[in-house]
Amino acid sequence: MMFHRNLIGPSSVVLVSGGGRGITAECVIRLAESAHCSFILLGRTPVDETLPEWAKEGKTEAELKRSILDHLKASGETPTPPKIQKMYRQFQSQLEVEQTLAAVRKAGGQAEYVSVDITNGKELQKKLVEPVSRLGKVSGIIHGAGSLADKRIEKKSIQDFEAVFSPKVDGLENLLEVAPATQLDFLVLFSSVVGIYGNIGQSDYAIANEVLNKMALLLQRHNPNCRVISINWGPWEAGMVTPELKKAFEERGIEVIPVDVGARILVQELMTKEESQIQLVVGNLPEMSPEPLQPELHQYQIRRIIRLESNPFLFDHQIGEHPVLPATCAATWVVNACEQLYPGYKFFSLSNYNVLKGIVFDHTLADEYILDLKETAKTPAGEIDFDALVWSKNSLGRTIYHYKASVRLVSELPESPVEKLPPEAIVDEEISGQKLYEEGVLFHGPAFQGVEKVLQISQDRLVMQLCLPKTDDRFQGQFPVQNKNNPYIYDGIVQILLIWTQTFRKAPCLPSSLIKMEQYANIPFEQSCLVTMEVVSNTETAVVGNIRAQSLDGRVFVRFTALEGTISPLLNRYIGVRSQTETK
């Protein structure tokens, strides 16, 4: 699946459910600003009658309700509170629709609004005939319609369930009847993190959104020329998130999404020519409490397709002509898979990690890679141990082993130890990281250029300061930072080996094995830390070091025990060429 064309532009006609007002309307306005396309907005708000002039004026809720009261009295009707509230909601909803249409036109797009219940397929087909004849064939769908009827499951009726489930699922099926996926450039589904994590009183909403996620996968499989995206939104600052629901999310550590930020994310997904994941999660994930462990040990097999075009960061990790998957990315792939099997449990250590045959993005790239995970132990203290193996089949059907390791998850991370910082710098002049990258001592591109300066360097020890700028989430591709496991910062730490071998062995090295890595706390992007390597042994072919990364006040973030780098003068043709040329 590759998308290297504009998915949306001035000639696009986008069918948007729930697009008349609310957060979906905000997304439509932002798209109109960027793409100047046409929209058919669908909603349940009736707009058949023109708003009276006294309701169009900018008024507060109290002022408009007072005007409604006066109007009812003048008409000889009894102005009861329910009647006033009903008219207020109708006027306010219609006013919001008119404001959306005006905003789209002002932004450079076209828009027509159709009042329709998308769960009624026949009515939908009938009402879309005229707008489609005026604007043109639908080329994209944004399915943003939704409804809530929050109740605990034992109190929900069938009618409650259908009121929530049908707009999402039946609504999508009806939209695809009038505009089949075979004619679409894109299909965007507004799903929710509730479908993944659940929420009290929203069992029906969770089911509906998870059905959307699965429908997205199926639709993409059968319609490769249509880009299908199911966006699992966290709670927005507006929309269906009531103050009570917002409070419930906050209690679970879930931050709300600002409207302008959410709208911008949608625009980025549709305006880019790059391939994206089918299912996206927008917003931070809730803290999960670890469940008690069952004694049974399980085995899992996870298959994955890795593509160069899906991972822009790989062009910053290129050795010679071909990008190479950083060993730290392979490690975090394994770690993240283990964590996803046991929500609430946290990665603590990686041991006996071996790079057997790394993944190079050349003719040897496999059609798919297989991760075998085997649970080896579970303890009452909340520890889970895995053995992991990544392998593939080459074009001849031969099995190729790429990485193997053992992983430990824990229910509670141990407290970060505080250790004495290394002595003050003993070099005559600090060596800047920028110089190391510019001269080719370090081959890494901007996504991995975290070395700020070398503070100490000797046969026995190297100390450097590390601070890695944050990379855009999209740039991280299929290897995003998850659950604080950051392969980009890990790679920056490992570069200490390469600096040492370039200095004392006049040859590059690449990490090949590790006895143990222990992670006590994450290292945030854009935060400086000290990285110290004590050289355990070195030969002409290998260097082994114990490494720790710690905050500037001594708190240990991560510790590497016996990290080995394989030294190869053959790599000189790719790494360190400029620095060697200059010294001749």
C-alpha cells in the first residue's frame, strides 16, 4: 500500500457525516483552508426554515431564550421551559450550521448542507442526488457522525444500544452504498480510544468504534487504491465530551485534545503524500493498572511488514547506499510488543540481545518479518520474562535470523538509583558533537544527532553529553516512541562506542550484542543527560563497555552492561571517510 499522490485538492468532493457543526465541522473548515475543495455536509439538524431575524443576531444563551419567550407570548403560545429549551436548541444548531457553511466559503471551499438521518439508507440516497449532480462525484468520505447514551450496561435497552451503534456502523454502510470505496481516494473514520480502553457507561460506544476499526482494516485490504484511516481520538475539548466525561478521562490520566490541534492532525493525514497506518491513536494513553498474573505461560507470533517509504527516519541511519534499521529500533519493537500483551506492566530489562543479521533496506528486505515471543516465567512479584526471536524467509525460502533477546516486564519499576557523576572534564578542549557529525566520525542524520559534546576521552573511559531534539511523530513511521521506550535516544547513547573506536582503533564499529540493559526512567527529548562508558575490554575486532545515562543531578535513567561493538575497518568506506581524508 503506497500513496504518492495528493488525496485531496480543489477538484475533490468530500461527503462528511456529522459535518454541519461541532468538531467535525472544525475539521472541515481547516481542510477547506488547505485544499479549497467541495463538501457535502450531512447532519440531523433541520434547516428547512429560515431563521427569524431576531434569532440571527449575536446573543448569549440567556438573551436568545428571552427573545424566544417574547416570541411565544406574541404568538399567543404558552412559553413553557421545555418548549423554550427545544426552540433554543433548534435555533442554536441551525445557526451553527449556517456559520460552518459561511466559514467554508470564506476559507476558499464550497459546501452544501443536507439534513438527513444517515441510518436511513433510502432517504440518504434520495437526498444526495441533487448535491452530487451540482458538485460532482464524491471522491472522499469523512465519517464523523456519532451519538452517546451513557448508562451502565445493565440499564441499557436495545433502543439505547441502537441509538449509539447505528449511526457509526449502519451509517458507514449507507455512506458506502452511495459512494463505494472503489471510487474514493480516501475514507476517514472518526473512531475513539474508548473502543480500545473502554469507559464506564459506554459499552455500546466502545463496541461501535472498535467495529469501525476492524471495518477500516477490511476496507483497506479490499480497496488498495483508497486510503482508509480510522482515527481513534481521545476526548476533545468540544463535541460530545461533557464536563462529567472530561473529568472521568482526567482521572485516568487522559488529556483532552484542543480543537485546533485535532483539526490540524486530520489535515496532515490527508494533505501528505506519504503512507500512513490504517488505525491511528491521537492523544495520550491512559494509565493501566496491572492485572494479577495467571500462571500459564503462552507463546505468540507477530507478523510485520516493514517498508522504507513508511519510515522517513531511516534515511538518517544510512550506511553506504542503503538505510539500516537501528538495533535500538529492533529492540524497542520487541519491548513494545511485550508491553502490549500485558497492559499496565512496564519494560525494565533487556538481556542477551544479539544482532544476528540486521535488517538492511536493499534487495534482501523480506516481504514480512516474524517476531516469536515465548513466555518463560511469571512471578508473584509481578515479573514476566519473555524470549524473543525475529526472523524472516528469503527469496529461496531459507530462514534468516535477525535478532534475539530476553525481555522482563514488571508491575512496578524500581526507583532510579542516584550515582556519583563522573569527574570534571580532563580533555584540553571539549569536542563538539556537531564536529563529529560534520566530519563523518558519526554517520547519523538529524533524527539521531544527539551528541552535544565529548567531555572526557581516554583508553578506559568516555564521557559525553547527550540531548536529542524531538522528531515529528510522522517522521518516526512504524517505530514511534511508545510507553516511553525511545529508540532514537537509545541510539544516541550507543554512539559512544563508535566515538571510542574511531578515536583509538581508527575504525568504525556497530553494536552487535548486549548482556543487559536496565531502564529506570525515560529520557525525554530535548533534555540533556550525561553518558559515561567504562571500557571493559577491547581488541582489534571488538570493544565492550558498561554504559550509564544519568541526569545532570546524578539520577540514572538507563544502564547498559557489556555492550559490545564489532569493529570493522571495512566500514571505513562508509563511515569516517571525511575525517580520514582530512588527516592524510
